[in-house]
Amino acid sequence: MSANINPLANPKGANKVCELCEKPAYIQCTKCFVTFYCGKEHQDDDWVAIHQKVCQLLIPVRTPVPYYTLEAEREQHYTQILDRQKLLMEISQRVAEKKLFEKRHKESLPAALLSLHSAMDIYGTSGVQLVPAYLLLAEANIGLANLSPAEQYLSWADWTVVRTPDCGRTVRHKLHRCMGRLFIVKGDLEGALFHLANDIYYASEQYGQDSIVTCGGYYLMADVFFRQRKMDIVNSLYTEVANTWHSHLSRLLEKHIENTITPEESFDEAQQAEADQMLRSLLDVPDGGPKQQPAQSAALAHSLGILWLLDGDPEKALEFGRRALGYCQMVQDCWLTDPICRLLHLAEEGLDAAQKGSPDSPPCPSAPPEHQRSALLS
Ligand SMILES: [Zn+2]
Ligand SMILES: [Zn+2]
């Protein structure tokens, strides 16, 4: 589905440019009237990727500032626009990240581009705040095997970080991680290991050695050693990643039961997609990879079950929980049996609650019959 389009009379010299490729625009979105495209193809690409989520948000940001006689009114207007731009930057960044984890690289490009444009509107064209958007653009291009634009974005990110001595460790770890990905795709495995070692250093300084953020670096390093056929190292890195995720998710489940998960601890869509992708790839290692021990497979399937339970999908939680129990039964006295049974119980409860709440389920016995309810309202 796409928004309606409107042909533009675009005479030579008109300054309307396409949202995606910056070539002269000939059509516009008829829902916001502030976004322009070179043609239907880019309009459709943008709509699917990000525009449908932000179409209306763009209207005040891109509409010329009305004339205010009072300075206070002007100030208030600029504050509102700034808040809107920050919201746009956050939404587009989150959408781009999620699509990257889902390996939908083409769809992540328009979202990443909007996050860069929003960051430039807020911070100017050279701030360190632009780096996350450069990295998203680089990563999307790496995924599409467009290595030359990827290198260009990474060199801008690198240059910005070099010029910012007080740049934080989070940005540095992300930069090195992205460099690591580029070097893997280019086949420069030594270069990749250098950047991933830096990534892990900055991430562990910031988040701790056993954090799920840091273990993303170990996961990529395992990919490098996989290509070098050093399977014993791959195996130990996979174990490290699997254990880190298992402890993290088990802790989160406890907090979920106690109802004490803070907003910072709960996963957003992008983190959910990353965790799901990573854990599944460890559980179903491709041919030629290290053979998983049943105990480790049980822990991975248990982690995935918890992940989906926390995401409010008891059906998937049940599916992975049952799979985990299957692996557990291959191990003598598996210590995970009790935690897995607990997960299955919680998932079944969640499924029951969902079925009771669904419209085709029988009415709740405590609710008054339909005619009594309408009588109560009248
Ligand atoms: Zn275009
Ligand atoms: Zn629009």
C-alpha cells in the first residue's frame, strides 16, 4: 500500500528534490504535501520503509515558519519544532536499526537517511550526533554489498570521532563494530579482528565485560574465526555469547515476575529483533559449524522462549520452551529442567489469558448479560 501521489509541475530550476536520491522531484505525497520524489518507485520505497510512520510528523517540521509578532511565540514555535525533529530522529533511527537486524537492508536505507537529515536539522552538518546515522547508513550499504558508499559514510563517522576527543565510548564501540563488519565483508579478516577487539574494549568499558552489548562484538569475532576455520575458538565464543544472553534474560524474567523491569531494561523492537536473530543463528548453526551440545541448545531455546514471553507472545514462548525441554531430556540431571518447566507454565498461563480475552471466547461469567449491561448504561 502506498500514499497517493500528486504530479508536480516542476519547471527547470525548481528546488524540490527527491527524498531518497536528491534528483529533481516530479511527484509529492498527497497526505503531507511536504515530501517529494523523483518518481513512483522511490515514493513507494520510502513509504514502505519509513514514510508511513512519519508522514504527518513531517508537516510542521517542513512547513515554512509562520510570521509571529511576539518573540515568545516565536521561541515556543522553535522549541516545538525541535522536539518534533528529535522525535523524528529517534523514530527513524529505531526503524532503521530494527530493519538492519531483520536483514531488510534495502528498507533500512530510507529510514537511516531520514535519521541523518533529522540529525543535521538539529545539530548542524558536523556534530558527533550525526555518527549513529552515518553508521546506520554504512551498515545498510554493507548489507547491500554497496561497499563504496559504506566506506564513505564510515570515513565521515571516523573523521567526526577523531575530531571529537571527548567523544563517548558508546559511539567509539559502535564505530569499530561497523568497521569490523566492513572488513569482514571485504575479506580482510585481520583488519576485522583489530576493529572488533577495539569494539569489545570500548563496549566492556562502558557496559561491562558480561553485558549483552559487549557480547555482540564476540558474536562477530566468532564469524571471523569461523571463516578462518578456527572452530575451537568459534565454539568458546559462541558459548560465551549464549551464556551471557541466558543469564541476562533469566534475570529479566525474574524482574518481569516481580514486575520490577525498568523502561531502560525492557527491549525495544530493534533490540528484540537483534536478540532473536542472534540466538536463532546460534541455535541453528549452519552446516560446517561447531556442533552444539544439547545443554547449550537447551539454554539457547530457553533464552528464546523467555525473549518471546517478555515480548508478549506466549505461543512462541511455548514453542521454544518445548524445544528447550526436548534438549534438556538428552542431558542427565539437566539443571535447566526446573527453569524451563517454569517458563512453560508461565507461557501456558499467558496463552490461557489471551484466549479468554479474545473476542470469540465465551463471555466472562462475572460480566452481566448483554441486555443488563445496556440497561445499566441507559
Ligand atoms: Zn529519487
Ligand atoms: Zn507524506
